[in-house]
Amino acid sequence: MNRTKDAYRHQSNNRVIMWYKIRELYLKGFNKSQIAFQLGLHRSTVRRYLKMDENTLTAKLQHRRRYPRILD
């Protein structure tokens, strides 16, 4: 597997972990601003993650944009 696929997989895993962290903190009673401050995110990012259910998250991660390479 080449380097870009590994980097993409790592980034996808980080997003899933972040989604679970945001959900966990929200269920514990933290508000969006507190979650954003604690995780170092913007409030709108927290809001976007809270809007997503697990199916939406996995579908979004599976849909990967393909950009033409400059050197091709």
C-alpha cells in the first residue's frame, strides 16, 4: 500500500475517533463550546459531527474525492 492510502486511512480513523469523543462528551452534559475548547476544534466542527449519525459518518468517509494529479 502506498503512502497516500496509509495517510488517508489514518485520517479516516482519526475522524471516527473524534466523532466518538464528541458524542461521549456531549452525552456527559458538555455543551458544544466546552467540547470544542477541550478537543481544540471549532464550534461549527463540533456541531457538524453532532448532526451526523454513525451511518452518515461511515458513508462520508467511504466517499473519497478523486483529484487529477498535476503530473499526470
